[in-house]
Amino acid sequence: MEGNQVTLGTKTITVDNANAVKPFGAIDTPAQGGSASGKSFVNQGWLLTPMPNKIPEDGSTIDVYVDSKKLGHPHYNYARPDIAGYFPGYANSGGPAALYTLDTTKYSNGTHSIFWIALDNAGNVDGIGSRFFMIQNSGSSDSSNSAAGINQMAPLTGSENLENLRVEYDKPVRIERGYGKDAGQQEIYPDNSGIISIDIKELEQVTIQLADNVSQLTGYMVFGNQLKSLPIGSTLDAGTGTFYWQPGPGFIGEYELVFIEKDQSGEINKKQFRVIINPQY
């Protein structure tokens, strides 16, 4: 506030777009930090891939993700004269724009994340336009699929209740990191303390298959002896027992998560995770 200035280091970088091979582009709506509302909000963007490759014109290899969960494919191959002028001669220059209709009323009011994943005909894949945005609908209630509205059982009040829940040491969880040909799957068992540790890189997608055939499932982020809502930009799908999360920019370090399951017999178990997010560079 006093007007003092200091240089916080300098770096030299190399830009090599001439040899890039992955799809690229941007999301136009919603804007970064912008708002969306209604049953038919138009999520719009554009994307191309370097020659000689192309992106199928039917949009079948473009996926839209909200709160890290895949929703479907946008309609692709709409004209954008400005983009065609900037990038002439690409296979999709004549139709680089894509549109997806998003029903925002399925989500709670508040902050959410959105991004696209694009795959070209040579198998190159990359993320497009990752950002946070606000959903604002009058009279909207929390959705059971959103991170803010996953509590389907009475919430716990502290770590003393959490510590009394049973851990299934003999049952692994299935983990998937990344997308497309870069995606890797593995099974991980809890360690001696009952914690499942997962290492990912900044902005890397992680999908956790928690359980099958549970009657109730809820999840929390753990802060000391307090239980908070799951991270912004994540989704717990209680119907399939799956947790989706692509941490946004700024999510670095360790995050403790706990998921509580009630099986068909009424027995309650817990799965505790330590997600370690390492810097991308």
C-alpha cells in the first residue's frame, strides 16, 4: 500500500510452438471467475491441433468436465473467422469453434470448475481452458453430485468419531491418473495407519473408485480435528462410488480426505486418503 516494489526473481524460458503436437485452444464462456446460470447456459470455446493431425468434426473426442466429472461432448466444427485468421492452414481452421449446453441448475450455487479435454486423430491429448466460475441460480439447492452437497448421512462432529470407524485393510481402491493414452491405473491398499497415499502433479486429474454396492456414501476434507466440504472443483458420485478431482491452479501440498461408507448390512467403514500434489515444474 506504500508503493514499495521488489523483483521476485527472474527466469529465462524457451517457447517452441513450432514443434508442438498437442491440441490447443481456449474456453470463451464462462470467463475465468465469471458466472453462469439457467438450464441452457452455452459453454463455448475453440480448439485446433497441429498439422498433419486433425480433430474429428463431430466432436466425439472432445470431453467437457465440470467439477472434474465428464459430462459429454460439445458440438464442434462451427466457423470462427478470427481463429481461422490467426491459425490458417490447420485441418480444422474452417470450423474450430465448439458449443456445449450446460444445465447449471443441477449444481449448487457457488464456485465450480470447468475444463475440456481434447484428443486428436494421432492420439495426442491435452486440457483446454481450465478455470473456476460461479453458478448463481435463484432458489437453487445443493446437488448430491457436487462437492458442496455430498452429505447423505448425518455429518460427523470431530476426529474422535472418525477414529472409531473401521478401516478395511484387505480391500484396495482403484486409482486412475490423467487422460487418454497417458492415463495410468493401479490398486492401492491402506498403510498400517489406515491411510491411502496418492501422489499427483499439479493440474493432474485423479479418479478414485471407492466402493461398489454401498447404500450411502459421503466425503470430507480433514483440517486437524474438523471435517469440511470436499475441495472446490471435485465431485463425489455417490451412485457409482467414484470421486473425481482435477486440482486447479494453486492447489499444492498435502490434502487429507475421508470417505465414509454404509454398506447394505448397515456397517459403516471409512477410507482415508492423503493426496500429495507436487508442482508441475
